[in-house]
Amino acid sequence: GGGGGWRGGSGTGTGGSGANGKTILTFTCPTPVVTYSTSLTFCQGGSIVLQAPTSNVTSYQWKKNTTTISGATSSSYTATESGSYTVLVGYSFTFSGASANPYTCNAESAAVTVSVNPLPQGSISGNAICPGGTGQFTFTASAGTGPFSVTINGTTYGQVNSGIPFNASPNPTTTTNYTMTAISDQNYCARYS
């Protein structure tokens, strides 16, 4: 007798029987490899395009943390959130001389881990000084990874740690209002106001 096509998650199928002079064909379903062209780690608001193979593929289903992503059924997926991403692909192969074509199988890729860093956020406070005293700021972070770089009234202060005071430059000689206009962190994520 002859072998037929097969479907399933096992990844291996056999066509032909060896009897009556037929050739036995053993086939292993290939594991798809997800590719990408930028870093898997990026700042909030960014994204990365994950690409599945396209040769001999008839269907796609992307997953995040093993859960099916609704509507994610094309060869590429744009990830904007942290998580572990895989793609389940359906393959279809045609073999010359095989009695039953096409041979089909499904296989899932290894996981690709995407990490999204939060944008830095925080507030500044200042001290009250007497004439001749030293003005200081304290930056208090609520998101991001220090040390930070903060821009206050056009002056950028680097290597700022949350909760640790640093000197104002130039030192104020009169009552001065200060506004923080930018924050960046060690992950190169930045927030501007």
C-alpha cells in the first residue's frame, strides 16, 4: 500500500511503504526560526518587527507568553510589549514522485524574548538657602534605571542618583524657579517635557 500525507505536531511523517518497489520517504518538519534586525530590548514607545520564515509556509499564528495573539496571522509581527514570542507555522511540501502530495506539518519556533524598558520619570525638589549658601536639587525617580541625566533650566546634570542631592549650577543668588525639561537613564531611554 502507499502512504498518505500527514498533519500534526509530531513533526515526522513517512510516505510510501517500501513494498512494490516504492521508496520510503522520512520527513522531519523544520523548526521555524524567528529573525529580527534590531535589538530585542528597547524603550517604551518603541517596537521591533519579528519575522517568520516564508518558504513553504501556508499559515502563521504568533503567540506571546504561550497565549495566542488574536489576529496575528501574518509572516511578521510588530512587538511593542515585553514578553516571550513564538510563531506556529503550517508548512506544505511537495516531493517529486511521492504518492500523496502535499505533505503538511506544523511547527513552533523557539521563544524570542522582548524587553521593553520604561521611560524614566521623576520629580525635582530644591533646598532653601541663605545668601552665600549652596543651592541643591534632589531628583526622585519613579521609573527608569539610574544613574540619570536630568536637564533643569537648560543645564544638564549627569550621574544623578535618585534621592541624593546635587549642587545647582550656577548657584542661585536670588529666588529662582526651576523646571526639569528632560530625563534620560542608563538604558538610553529619555522623556522630555
